[in-house]
Amino acid sequence: MAGAPAAEPSRLAGMRTTPLVAVPSTPDVGGSAPLTSGGRSASPVGFRTPGGGSGTVLPLPRTRGTAPTPAVTPIRPSAPEEAPARSAGVRADIPQLTGLRFVAAVWVLLLHASYIPGDVFARWTAPIAPLVAAGPLGVDLFFVLSGLVLTRSYLARMGTRPSVGGTARFLRARVARVWPLYAVVTVAFGAWCAARLVFGGDGIVTWQSPQPSLGPLGWIRQLTMTQMWTSSGIEGVSFVLPAWSVSAEWLAYLCFPLLVLGAWRVRSWPLPVLAVLAVVAASPVAVVPLVTAGAGESGAWVWLLRIGGGFTAGMLTWLVVDRLPRTPRVELWAGRVVMVVVAETALVAYWAASAPASAAIPAADRLWLAVPLFPVLLGALCVARGRLVDWLSSPRLQHGGRISYAIYLVHFPLIEITVVAMTRFPALAPNSSLAALAIPHVLVASVLLAHLAYRWIEEPARRRLMRS
């Protein structure tokens, strides 16, 4: 929910990307709710100035939205049966996955910051512009991570047999984790959109095309996280563009009680078979653009392939990880695999950025060839040891992972408000000195606001809902 390559900034400007949600890392609460990136560059839109004249509304460049799943902190079970079932020797959480959530959140934040008009941000990030433009991949990373973490937490508890009580407890935990902060941000930004419609004078409520509905039914669908379920595309659906992935993950959560029954029954299949199936499950989003002549993520219902494939791939990945021996040799090779996959992902990003306009595989479609690598990355990261794992497990990144869901939800409204200010106040015009000063402040403010939202809204609301 984009930046351009260092050498040719305009080449990826039209890339369609997609949004993301944060993933819980603790077994007590489970998976994640998706993150966002936007879509193609919009053409300027006419508007009326306060003095009655006409002007131009600066477009918010967009590759498709990205939204995350909430970070998860452990819940102290009140009874033994509420404690998460896990294999012997498995820790209460996997710290490196929590740290990875923060890295993915920052990836998406940088992508969306590249939507701000002007070339200040592009100049600052020129050497890593292809990586910034590849930010939509963060959504798919979160989808895979969500399936892995939820399966780790609930496989033994919910996979043995269908249970109404188990399903109810699972959905309650997911609602407690995802909905409170989502509802606050949706209402607050929905009110901003309504104010723009009433007082803006230009008919624009968000930088999306088409515009999301502000009618009663639109509000109901937003607040029930069901807005994506009847939409073939992700733009013009949510008030906060990255929230499309929250709606997509909510659909995955409702399907999880059935999916986990199947996972339990195939858990003993040969490890190579399960590993191959995990990679295959993550592949539709990479294959579909190739066989649909470049429709990519903008194609009808591609978002459904992304959440379905990524979430299932994560579930299968945990079935492999759970049975891998934890020996020094395995940990050594897992660390090497992690480094290779990270390098390959970066290579795909720069390869996509170098695609000429006449390329058989457009730049926007090349990106998705990295998605089948994500089950391999997460699976290896679960058992690897080394400096990268230690860094991801550091206290600062652990806190960053916990607030990653809040980062996903709050940063995009701040960016949209900044762009509106740039269209209304000449002193903030793109490429002005004041605009250059504002951009880093928007990035820092997104993290600070996310920290406050996590501390005063997300966590207190989750604890209250779990106690009630």
C-alpha cells in the first residue's frame, strides 16, 4: 500500500502494489491481520480554492494498498486448557518473527511515504528505491506469517476435531486483537473523509479511485471488516486503504477452524512433500500475472488469491518447521538459507526496477515472483541462529513488532493529511523547504503515534475484551 528505481525513477511510478497487516507472534493469541500499499499514479484532480478560483489537487501516487495484522503479546491463561498447545521444546514465541514484523511495517511505511508529491523523498532513498517500490511484498509476507503463527498456536487445540467452543474462543481472541484499534482508526479517518466531502469543495474524500462509500451501508461494512468480501479490487473499498488486508485476514480467520482440521490430518506427510506444497500454495500471485498478460494484483479477485495462498502456505510451513530437528547443523544451514532468500528477494526487486517498458514481464508483475520464497524464508528463520536472528530478537525490534499493527493503520491517514495540506498551503508545496522538513516528521510521527495507540488503545482494549 511507490518509489522508483535509482537509475530511472519514473519506471516504477505506475506499478500497482498492494497493502499489509501485522502478525501475532505469540501462541496465545495467534496470527496477524494484514498491511497496505496503493496503486498507480493518479492524474491531477481539479478543485476549488478557498477564494473561489480553481487549482489542482496533487495526486497521491499509489501502487496498491498494504495493511498489517496486529502485533501480539502473550495472554496469561486463566486455566490450563486455555494455554496454547505446542510441541515440547518450542518456546512461548519466536522472537525473530516479532522483529520481522517491524521490518515489514517500516518497509510499507517507506513505500507509502514515496507517494508524497515532490522528489525530496526520492532523492533521499535513491540507492534503495527498488526496495522501497517493492514494499507491497510486505503484505504477502504478513499473510504467510499469519498462517504460520496461528497454526503453531492452535493446531493441537483445534485440529483434532470440530469444536464450537474452540472456534468461539479463537474468534474472540482474533476480534480482541484486530478490531478495537481498527475501529478507532476507521471512525476517526471516516470522519475526516466526511469533513472533506462537506467542506472540501472538490468532491474528493480520499486519494483513491473510485471513492469509498460514506453511506450507512458503507460504514457498517467498514466496521464489520467485511468491505472486501464483495469487491474484486482493493482500491475505493476502505476508508483507510491498507485496511483492505484486515478485511481479507478476517475472512481467513473465519475459514481457519476448517483449514486447521485439514492441517492436522496431513501433519505427518513427508517433510519434502509439505515443503513443496507450502511453496506451491504461495505461488498463485506469482503465476497469475504471467498468464493474464500483466493484470497482476489489479486483476479481478487477485487479493483473494493472495490471502488464500499466503495463509495456506504459512500453515503448511509450520507443519514442516514443527518436525525439523533442532541440531547445530540444521540451525547453521537454516541461517544460510535465510541469507540466500533475503538476497534473492532484493535481486527480484532490482530486476523488477530495471524492466524496460517493452519487457515481456512488466515491472509490476516481476515483483510477485519473490512471494514463493516467503515460506522458505519464514521456515528457515524459525530454526536459524546467528547475528540476524539476534538482531531481530533485540528489545527495540521486539517492541517495534508489537506496535507494527498500529504502524500499518495510522501511517497512511497521516500521509493523506500531509498531501491535503500540501494542496492547501503554498508554504507546504511539493519540493519546498518546509515540505522537505515535513516528510521525515511524518515518518517519525507515524511510529510515535503507533506506540501511543498500542499503549492506550490496542492493548487495554484487548485485555478488556478477553476478560469480559
